[in-house]
Amino acid sequence: MNLLMELDVSTNTGMHFPVSFTLVYVVGFIAAVTFGSIAWYNSKRPVGWENKERPDVVPEVKKEENPGL
């Protein structure tokens, strides 16, 4: 019985989930939230937010007269 338990522990190296995949998902989520927040703050203000100040950390994005030309 002890021999079987030792075999199970010694061969249990298994495949571990790569940390790089987790980092890609975490960095992607943070980037999506950041860019989404900047886009939301630069869009038309929702009802009740028209007179609110823009946070200092959000950059001002100017509209181009001829976008894409």
C-alpha cells in the first residue's frame, strides 16, 4: 500500500497551467478597462454628468475635422 502511494506522489509532476497565459489575460483585461474608461470619459456625458469635471488622469482627445482622410 505504501509503495502505491509513493508511486503516485513521485509521478504526479503533471502539467501546470502556464503563467504566461494568465499574464496575457490579466494585462489584456487591464488594458481593456483603461481604454474603455478613456473612451467613456471622452464620449458624450450621460444624463446627470453633463456639468461634472473630467478626472485629471484622463487625457483630452480632440476630434479631427476630417477623420480618416
